[in-house]
Amino acid sequence: MAALTPETLPAPATVPEPGARPGRPRRFRAWRGVILFFAAVYFLVPLIASFAFTVKEPDQGFSLDAYGQIFSAEGFGRSILLSLGLGVATIALVLLLTLPAMLAVRLSVPKLRPVLEIVCTLPLVVPPITFVAGISRVLQWGPDYLATTPLYQTIISVQNPDFPIVLVLAYVVLALPFAYRALDAGLGAMDVRTLVEAARNLGASWPHLLFRVIVPNLRAALASAAFLTLALVLGEFTIAQLLSYQTFPVWIYTISDSQAQVSVAVSVFSLLITWLLLLGLSSAGARQRSGS
Amino acid sequence: MNGARVEFRGLRRTFGSTTALDGLDLTVEPGELVALLGPSGCGKTTALRCLAGFEHPDEGEILVDGSDITPVPANRRDAGMVFQSYSLFPNMSVKENVAFGMRVRKAPAAKRHARAQELLDLIGLPSIGDRYPHQLSGGQQQRVALARALALEPRVLLLDEPLSALDAKVRVTLREEIRRLQLSLGITTIFVTHDQEEALSMADRVAVLRAGRLEQVADPATLYDRPATPFVAEFVGTMNHIPGRVSGDRVTVLGQMLPVDGEVPGSTDVDVLVRPEAVLVTPEEDAGGLVMVSSFRGSIARLTVVLPDGTEVLSDVPGHDAVRLAPGTRVRVALVERPVLVSAATERAAGATPRAAVAVPEHNAV
């Protein structure tokens, strides 16, 4: 028998081809198409309608003018830069808060994990309107006898309209559930304890193992936490509007009164950018999974 | 590379209400391989983790070459460790994994690479340096983990059940390889396992732990032949308990007179402890024994034989005799003529049913 076995097995024969799986019954495939169609209608119709609205001109019929006007519109640059800056600051702060806390809980007090999870998920159930009402009440509070204290100055400086730190703080709270979920999935996919202990055993200090072992293996989770946070900040309207800061969504809303077409064009445009980011993110995640 | 002497002194560690270590005392000589063997929850892993610095003992001290290391943080201890679960860093290639410790110590790149290659040669995987952990088999991963642990030339090597996730064949070859490496490097090694066969086949000495205490520490042959306590007798291998009667320094059991090995208990009614391989069975038409169960394991078959008084006896016979001794066969049972261990017949005195053998779950004994 052994003599009949070829020395080198033809390698491709052992690997099943991706398409070679026995096909599902045609009935199921038809259903897949139907579901896809309805999902597509649900997402695409408003999008197409928005796009059609932005390119329709009374005289010419078709024009991309509205898109050209985006960049010259008053306040566009300032508001988008503000929102991006808030986004970056929020991402940095929320990751800095959640990652060490989650690692510490996983490694030394696993019993507290449900507590951390509940605390991080809580912002989802608090309506932003309640949240912002609370914030503005706190900001208004500032009795005169405190006027010379650092506390008062802090309250003033966090409300700086050029870069309202108070919005970063609020967005960190709003982003907690998303960051927590993303990081929890990432940490769950690796054996954190063993990796930490292996690195400690090989002499790594805590910062070394955090940046050389944990963070590189969490890249996809960190990216998705960052992305979700950025999307949240770029789209958050209620809090910024009620605290009267000109963030990107507030600006879109403001100009929709005077330049309706431009405001919709900006929305379509920002959606496009978000998609591109998402695409880049998921392909980065895929690259990491393949390990190259 | 030379091994260090490791001493556990009165080590105590509790987790809530459970006591993992209850005053463990154990000395491991330089260059020795000691296996910590015991059922799960006996504290063997806790002892190892205390030595690695991942747990802190509530009481007691751990001496490495005479100096107490309990206050030293885990990343400053001179002990390489191989973990039970796959512990290679997924984001690094095999070479980077092996060189990780040297990188932490800021060794120059050329030196790191040379040393990593040297270690990959040592573990017999010279050409996988550029692969990533997920491209390796379980056995390869554990080999690389071993290379990584040895890269810093530690004076103590800690193995926390490194083979338990591997399949039987790989496990046997890898344990032989670990032993070969350990002997050639002369590194003091502590090997935690729940697999008695692994412990007996690899270790210079085996330390059996029970509920955080040391039951016995001895070389494998002594441990198997002359277990110090009934617990060791039953945990290591399988023991028959056959009722017997002591007279002087001899004991009558199954109609045979055998010399007693070790201490003779005060009572005359005793349990005679006999290994299954020391129980001889021969088919005979009108004999009293009856083969009830035959479990075939390739090289041997383990028979459960019921004696006329209801006692069950386990017997190991060569695998090729299994057909001749199928269940239902009448057999005569005799013991090999050699000194036997006896223990006071506690179980029957307590009113328990005559139980002859306590079989410990064995892990791929074949």
C-alpha cells in the first residue's frame, strides 16, 4: 500500500474550493434575493431621493452646483474642523479610560466585569435630552463667591466655543457603550491573561506589554471603537445644539434654512466619507485576520 | 546554563474560602526535573504561579539559590515559563516571539536574531522563523513557546501542563524532547501535570500534592512501588484493595502467604494493595473467579474479575491474551510472589461495600 502512495501529495486537491460546496436549494437563494432587495430599498430610496434633490435645477435639470458650494459655504471649514477635533479628542479620551479599566478588571477583579459593563452601557438608556439638561444646569451653577476659584475658571474654560471641552466630556459618556462593546469583543477574542503573563514572564514592563502585545492584537477592535466614536461625534446634534456650539451637524441644520440644497448635499457627502472610512476599517480588520 | 536550587517553604495561599496551598514545603535540587502531580485543585498550578510571580503567597517564602524572591515582581524573575494554553503573541512572527525577551532587554538586533535562530535549531524547527503563530500546529506552538522561555537562559524552567492541549502522539514525542533538552541544558525544571504517566516518565522526582500539601516526593519507581500514603497509592496508577489477614510479618491473601512490605498496621484484618499487573489470571473451567469486564487497550487488556466472595479485582493481562480471557470466562486469580503493601481495612470497617479497586481516570495510558 505504502508503495502506491505518491511521495508528494498534490496539495490543491486537499483544499476544497470555495465554490465547490453543494449549493443550497434554489428556493432559499430566491429568498435571499428578496430580503436583499427590501433591505436595499430601505437604505437606497432615501439616499437616491436626497441625491436627486441636490442635483435638480429648475432650469438646467441637472447640476452638481450644490456640491461645489459646500466648500465655499460660510462656516463649513470651521464646523467640520471643530467636529473632527472633538472626535479625535473623544476617541483618545474614551480609549484611555476604557482600555486600562477593562484590562484591569479582566486581569485582577473579574467579578467586577458585570458592573463595568452596566456602567458603560448605561448612557444608551439615558436620553440625550435629559443628559444635556443636566449638563447645562451644572454649567449654569456657579455662585459668585466661587468666582475667583479655579473651579469657576475650569467651568468657564471647558465652555470655550473654539474648542468646547464640555462636549468632549459629554461625547465620551455617549461613546462609552460603543467603545466598551468593541473592545470587549476584541479582548474576548484573545487570551489576555496568558499573553500578559507570558510577556511579564519574559521581562516586559506594563507599558511595554500594553503597547507591544495588547494594542497590536487589539488593532481591529480599537479601530472599530474609534470609528464608532467618530461617527457618533460627527452625527451628534442634540447636545451641541442645546449648548449652542457650531459643530458640523448643527451647522448643516443652520444652513438648511437658507440653502436647503447645500445642506442635503453636505449630508450625502458626509455619508460618503463615512462609508469610505468604514470600508477602510473593515479591510484593515480583514488584513489583520489573515495575519499578514 | 546551570540550574538554580528552588525551595518552597511553608507556602500558604487561600482564595476566598478555598485553600490552594496549605503549608507546602518542597526543595528542588539544581538541574533536577520535578513534576508536581495531583488532582485539579490540589494547588500545583498555584505553587508554580507563586514561583513565577503571578500569585503572591499569603505566608511562606520561595527561595531561589537561597534568596527569597517573593517580593520580586514577575518581570524581574529569572524563570522561563511555558503555559498550558497557547501563549505566543499572535502579532509577532515566530522569530520575534522567541526574541521578545531579548528585545525587552534591548539586546542588539543581530544578536537577537542569531539567538532566536539558535533556539529554533535547538527545538528542531529551524525554518519556521518567519511564520506566524496561527500558521503553526499546536505542537509547534508549544515548542516555540519553549524556545521563547529558554531564550533568556533562565535558571529555572516552569512548565504549566504544556502538553495537555496536544493530541496523544505529539504529547509523547514532545515530552521526550523536553526531557532531552532539560538534561542537556541542566536547567532546574518544575513541571505541573495531572497526568501521572507524564510525571512518571519525565521526572527525576515526582511530588504528589493533595489539598495544598505535599503527600510524597520520590523518584518515579519508588512512588509507584512504595506509595507513602493511600492517597498516593490510589492517585498514581491503579490499586486493588484485596482483603487479607496479617500474621507476623506476612499476610494471607487469596490463599497465598506474602511478605509484608513496609509497616504492618495494628489490626489483623487489612487491605492488601496490589497493582493490576501483579494480579495473575489463568483460565480454568471450575475456578472461582469470573471475568466480568475486559477493556482492551492495545498492549494490555484490563480485566475486572469477580471473586466468589464478591470482591472485584482488576488485572492487567497482555493484549494478545484478551480473546482467551473474554468476559464470562472462569479464571483462577493469583498474586505475583513479592512483598506487598497493606493498609488498615478502613473501608469495610466503615460499613462500605467491598470495593476492591479505585481506578483513577487515566490519560491515554496506551
